Amino acid sequence: MLGVATAAPNTLAAIQQKGEVVIATTGTQEPFSIFIQDGRIMGMDIDLGQFIVKAMCVKPKFEIFPFDKLEEAVLSGKADMAISGLMITRAREAKVDMVGPYHVTGSSVLAKLSNAQLRAIADTKDLQSFDSKDLTLAALKGSTSEV
């Protein structure tokens, strides 16, 4: 379940007086946010951010941060909110207000393995099959898949 993170104590009046909402995103997570050839950023998270701020009668200002720095951007005040494929977790909810979900998803594995290796992993009941020097695993830094 993906949500929007915010820690801003601002009231709607304060936000409207400022005239903009700074939205932290990565710009690297297609189809959520990605830069296109002409340099503009687009995607589902960008559309959602624009929709939210339009309802507040202000303008969006998208700021790019590495995924693992999104919460920090909100907590430090560099951004008013983060919209970038953030999984709603208790740990995140303890630090920031999570709004949503706006998208429900799961995790999956992309692998280039032999059929025998795939069957062995699919049949496992624990993570021991992944504890092998023959396997290289990668995950988005700061994501819930990084555990």
C-alpha cells in the first residue's frame, strides 16, 4: 500500500498564503515519477501531487531527492510532503503522517535463473535459498524491500 508522507503542521490558510507546496519525489520510479526527454517530470505520483495542490488552490513545486532521503526531506522541512511510492509501514507512521493508500502493490522478484534454481526458490518455506554466494540480490535503498 503506497501512501503520501507529510509532517507539516501547516494549516490550509498558511499553505495558501505561501502559495506553493513542496513535494519530494525521486523522478526515477516509472510509472510513478520519471523525467521525460524534454526535462519535465511526469507520472502517477506527479499527477496525484498536482491534484492535491490544485484542491488547496496553490501550486506544486517538485523537488528531487534520493528515495532513502524522502522522509528526511519532510522531517527537516525541505519538503511539505513526499509522494514517491512510499510503502505505508508502522515505522514510517511513527515518524510522519501517512495518507492513503492511493495504490496497492506487492513485491516481486526479477531473476535470471535456471528452471531448477527457480523451482528450488519457489518451493522454499524460508529465506535460506537466498543465502547463497551464487545469488546477487538488489533492492531500492531505503525501501521496504531492502530489509
